[in-house]
Amino acid sequence: MQPLEPTLATFQNPLARYFAATRPAFITASLMAALIGLAVARHATLDFDVTLAVVTVLFALLAHAGVNVLNDYYDALNGTDAQNVERIFPFTGGSRFIQNGVLTLAQTRNFGFALLVGVALAGLWLMSRSAPQLIYVGIAGLFIGWAYSAPPFKLNSRGWGELCVAVGFLMIVVGADFVQRKAFNVAPFIAGTSYALLVANLLYINQFPDRTADTAAGKLHWVARLDVQHARWGYVLIVALAYLWLLLSVVLAWLPLLALLALFAFPLSVKAMRSLLQHAAQPQLLGEAIKQTIAAMMVHGALLSLALILSKGST
């Protein structure tokens, strides 16, 4: 049974209301990205600062929360969520907090920017405990998260959404490693790429149920630009790139052999891929495929992190 959409009656407690507006279930994607980055640092046999690690994770979660809230705000402004009748809640079509009168436009906007102010403060604290260059990661991440849906950039509407998501989540991996290492290194870029691609694929498949509304609102991502029968192959391409990158990284000894554990997520990606290829033109039948896409990225990230920690100090 599909979960009920939020109403003011079910969220009378303001704290619960604002917490739920961040779409916490999706924020687990940032949690996993941060854990991969910390696992990369741990793998390098660095002195590991637990306090910095905890603040890094909270920083990543707060940033993702702010981006989610602002995305709801800007999608309400352009009208895409209001006219989305093919959505699969809670995965697509936004949080419905604005459309169902749980929060106003102004409340959503103010909350989103307040979260980003909190992100900036947390980032400054981390930078003071790590190294000044961390600011580059923070600025890049915040810009991508804001410009993804905000005018005048509206990067997702211009076909840059998947790249934004992949780069944004890769920045979380890089940033989490940087805080411990206090310097940039190629290792988190290598380790985080396959996971970042799988997160981008979640955006990609979610756009099929939203395709009609997004097209009408001028959100011309690739699923909206392409014919459905052609667009579905984009998912296959991203899956192939993710797992081939993992294999190549192990073959070239960029990642330890144990990193192949992350391939246990591949069957989940294949199940989602087969479902999308069959039902791309019937978006209401994609609920299970979306769940499998989420499961694949989380299993992949968890096993990759575990492999890096267990292979500490090896190549």
C-alpha cells in the first residue's frame, strides 16, 4: 500500500513537521556517502578523529536536508509538483508539504535557507579543525545543491541533473576524507565514483513518473527530452558505468580486491533495470524498481565501506 501523503492534521507538532519536510529517508544517501569517505580515510591508516567524523556526517545530512527543502520550494514555484498526477509518493513528485498545506511557500523557503546557514557554520567549524582548502568542497557542494533547481541556473531543467547529483555526492565522499586527511587525495574520487553514479540513477528513474509534469513545467531533463523508449536506456548506461568503474579500479589496484564485495548490489540494479525496460511507458508500475534502485546504492555503499575498512593499510 502506498504511504499516505502528509497533511497538517498528521503533522501538528512543529518539530515533526519540519523534520519530515527534509525527506529524511532520502538523506540516508548522504549518510552513506560520508561513510564511504570516512572509510577511505580509515583505509589509509590515518589518525582517525571520531569527533570530526561525527560532525562531518551531521554536516552532510544537514546539507542534503537543506537541498531537499529548497528543491521543494523551487518546484512549487515552477508548478511541476502541483500538476504531477502520476507521482509515486514518497519517491517522486516532491514532499507534498506545500501542495497539501502543511507548510507555506515562505516557510519552506525560510527553512531551506536556514538549514544552509547551519551548513555554512558547521563547515567553518570543520575547516578550522581541518584545513582551509575544505572551503572549496563546501562552496562547490552548496552551489550545486542550490543551482540544481533554483533560477537562473535550473541545472536539472537543462539536462545537467544527473551530473549535479553525481558530483554533489562525490563531493561528500571527498569532503569526509579531506577532514581526516587534511589534504586532497585521489583515493576518495576513485572510491566514491561508482556510488555517486548509482545515486544519480535514483534521480534518473524517479524522473519517469514525473516526466509529464516536468515537461509541462519546462523541466527538460533527459527523461523529458528523449522518447521514453530511448530514455530508458540511460539507466542501463549509468548502471554499466558504475560497476565497470568498480571493476576497473580493482583491476588497476586503485581499490583493494575486497572492494568487489560491492558487486553484490549488482543483482538489485539488474532487477530495477529489467523493470524499467519493461514498464518505462507505465510509470505507475515503477515503484518496486525505485525501491530496488535505492537498495542497490545503499548495499553497494555499505559493502564498499566495509571492504575499505577491512582492507586497512593494503592496496
